[in-house]
Amino acid sequence: MLATLSLIVIAGCVKDIPFADQPIPISFDAGLSAVATRAPITSTEGLPDATITGIQILRAADIASSPDWTAVSSVATTANVSTAGAVSGFSTAQYYNANPALNAWFMAYYPSGAITANKVNWTITGQEDIIVAPSVGAGNKSSPTTATLAFAHKLTQLQFYVKAASPTAITQWGTLSSIKVNADTALELTLSTNTLASNSTPVNTDLTTSGSFPFTMTTSEAAVGVIMVKPGDLGTIKVTTANSPEQSVGITGLSTTVAGSAHKITLTFNELGGITFTATLTDWATGTAGTGTL
């Protein structure tokens, strides 16, 4: 599955009108990846597996070229995307400017966030997937064109798997109580550059993976939880079991994570208190592997 998601299409709707100054609506169509709130967005041949509610669509001031996103401070409309790719439920209809020299320009993101001029802010828990579509034009009333909103993942996904090296290791460690990742949770998107970064006043938190705990390990590898964080340097991973206090561990070979990539991290619990780690880059995008020991 690719880091760049499927597409939302904004197309000019051309029809006969009785008056030259009647507004011409901009129609929307969609082919979009699957999404559920507080879960990774996955792709299935360009169509969502479940209805997406609340796509946030932004509109810059109409201009012939080079829209100014620094002045945008509100959402133009929200919409829903069905499993067939149809877009409906607009909060505000969109129309072309009466002046044919002025083009319409759009961006979009999901999920909703706190928007101010040129900025969108989120506070994440590790279970939200942030997707953003950069600026795209939709033409004008005289020359409406199809504008494709190409969404891409802004976060990186860490997929945790665990296994015990032996039945003795299972007894020594006991059930798995939690896996945490230290990460910045206050994130800010700059619209004019389409870049996601930590807020100017960063908030650093230990985030817990998804999954059901306590988790009973076996000698077979099993998926235990997922977390999504800002890409870049991999934060400290902390593991707690029933028979062991929280331990801070690091991964060698996977020091830097990538936006739109799912990194598989396998934790092997050995006898005598040692945890071994392996890491591969999977799913959203395919990448390198790494190993580490504690």
C-alpha cells in the first residue's frame, strides 16, 4: 500500500444557465483509502472500506495562480466519502467565482483540527492517522477543470509484534502489561508548505500502543498493538510485563522513521531477562530492516 492515498476529485460542473451571472457549482467525486477514526488509514484499490465522515476542505482566495494559503484560517466545507467513492453531505456548497479570470483552489485534511491562519493543530494520542492533500486548482467558471486532492500520510506507523523465546521465558516475564513510545503529541501543519512539525511549544508524552492488555505471550510471533507518531527520530520504547518493571529500550537499525511508512518491530522475550528486537518497514511503504538487542 502506498504512502500516497487515493484521490478526491473536485470537478467543475458545466450546464446551461439562464443568467450569465448565475453561480456555477463545483461538484466533488472521490476515490479514497479506507479510514476509521483513531485507526490507521489503509488502501483497498482506491475505495474506502468504511464511510469517511468529516473530510475538512479548505479554499484559498480565488486567484489566477499561486494561491495564498497563509491567509486561510477556516474550513470552507466538510464532506463525507462513501465506500463507492461518492462525496456527499457538504456543510457548504462551493461555487466558481463570477469572474472567469479567477480560479478556485483547494486543500484538504483529516481528521479535524484547530485551525488558525496558515496552521492546523492536533493533539494526538498515537491512534490518529493524519492525512493531508496539498494545494490544487479547480479551474474557473469558463474553464472548469478536474482538481485531484491527493492525500498522503503525515505520520509514521509502528506495528509491534511479540513472542517468547521459550516456555521458560513466558514464565519469567509473565503477561505483557504495556508498550509505550515517547513522542511529541502537539503537532502543527503549515498550510503554505504542507509540512507537519512539532508545535512551537512541544508536548512530549509516553503514548501507549493500541491492543488489549495484559497480553499473554506464546513462542509464536503475534501482533500486539499499533501506534502512529510524528516521523523522524524514533522515540524511546518502554516495555512493562507482569514480572518486570518498565524498561526503556532502543532499536538499532531503525533510528529514523518515515512518514507514510509502517515499521514492523518484533520484540522477542528471551530467558534470563534479555529482549531482542528486529525491525522491518512494511505495509504503507516497503523499506529497510534492522535488528537490536537489550
